[in-house]
Amino acid sequence: MKCSKCGDKAVINMRQHKLALCSEDYLEWLPGQVKRFIEKYRMFRQSDRVLVAVSGGKDSLSLWDILWRLGYTADGLYIGLGIDGGIGYSDESRRLTEAFAAERSLHLHILSVPQEYGETIPEMAQRTHRGRGKPCSVCGLSKRHIMNRLAREGGYDVLVTGHNLDDEAATLFGNTLNWIPGHLSRQWPVLEADLPGLVRKAKPLCRIYEREMAAYALLRGIEYIYDECPYAEGSKSIYYKELLNQMEADRPGAKLSFYVSFLEAKEKGLFAPQADPQMVHLHACPSCGQATTAPGECAFCRMVLKVEKDRQ
């Protein structure tokens, strides 16, 4: 198959876009697409300070590489979760992330949960009995807290994550299947810092397929961790992705159409955000200063306190 632009041999055929590209044209096309969506959804400006949440996976490392190539001022944040799973998952993720940053002379913030809080994420989950045997609930709570805190303390204008189209479509599928209006009203490429203590968050890859990101990482020679988190097996998000992949195989572009149609419907007033009485009473946690709707300390600080008491 030939490249649609130059006629050379194509390395990727994107049926959903009716476009085949060679390596050189693809490595120019994809960053251009990311920049277009950053500007379309007004995620951030060229002059803004950007903090990229990096996990050692293909999406977050490739996103950081793209922002660096596009000339944005972007630093990285890696959170060591202490997850082993028999493959040294966290150690390998950190090694790859540090190597990526060093090769490009990029600044990387590293926070180790075991060093900072005394225990790994799986250990915290076991002590607090959250997640019914899986640490996913504790992991999500911890990462949201830490990312928001460090972005605020570092004076960054925006925190960006590597959520791709497959991630966003699976989230939308689950929220629609279960009709969760609160989540549907908030799902958008950008979450504004519209309440005290919150940091602006954005997803520049929201319209980029996972397959497209994998091709980018391969062609750019980005070494990343191939293994999924050992606790991800059997998750609903993976199940939803499998269902959407079946639809995509029969109808190329189905995932993109599903997600973009949702965004267009929201722009026309569907799922308009409604005032959440809890959010109105947002206040600063007396322990960490982070915004919370809970009376007294935030959920993260209460969890950490419970862990400390149980350990003692």
C-alpha cells in the first residue's frame, strides 16, 4: 500500500480516516492532529506550563514526546505505586520513564507512594479493605490526589493525561450503559479549574486511537512497558474496549463517531451540567489543603490515617 501523501510505501493504514501514510508523513501528521485538538478544545496555550502525568506506557510517553516536539513547555510527573505483580511493574515503569526523560533532557518529577506514605498501593488497599481485593479504588484516589496537589504546588497551568480515544469511548460506553448522569455531564476533553483548589486537566489524545499511538511509539523508537497493570485483568473498561473493538472491526470509525457525536450533542445542550449541592460546599482539607466535599478531612487523608493507625 502506498502513502496517500507522497506515494512511498505506507507503514500504517487508518481505515477510519481513509488514509495510509509512510513513516515520515505519519510522524508529522499525528502531532499535527494532537495540536489541532489542543486548539479546538482550548486545552492550553503555547505559553502555558504543562505537567504530563506519565506512567511508562506508550500513550503518556508518546504524548510527552509530541508536546516536546511541538515546542510546549512540558514537564513530567511519575507516581511510583509499588505494584509488582511478579514482573516488577512499577520498577520497570519508572526505569523506562527516567530513561525517556534523560534522553530528551526533560524535567521529571518523581513521587514514590511507598516512600511518601510508608506502604505500597496494594498494601494500602489491603489495610483499608477498599476495592474488594483489588487496589484500583485506592490507586485512582491516590493518583488524583497526588497529581492535583503536585500540579498546584508546582504552579502548572494544566495537568494532562494520556487518555486516548479507546479510553474515552470505553468510559462513555460504560457511563451510557449504566446511565450515570453526573459522569456524562463532566466527560469532556478539558476539565476546568472552576472550583477552589482544583487544577485544570486536559486529554490531548482524546481523539487519537490507541493503535495510532502504538504506531507512533514504534516509529519514534520509544521504549515503553508493554504489560498492563497486573490488577487490570477482568476490569469493566477492558471488557467495554473489547466490545467496541468488535464494532470497529465491522465498521471502521465507529469508536470515533460514537465519541465525537457525544461531544457534539453536549455542545448543543445534551447532558448540560447541573449544580451539584455537594460541590457548592467544597472546602480545603484541614490536613493537606486539597479541595474536598467531605466534612472534615478529604477521603485521601482519611485513608492514609487509617493505614497509619492499622500499621501501628
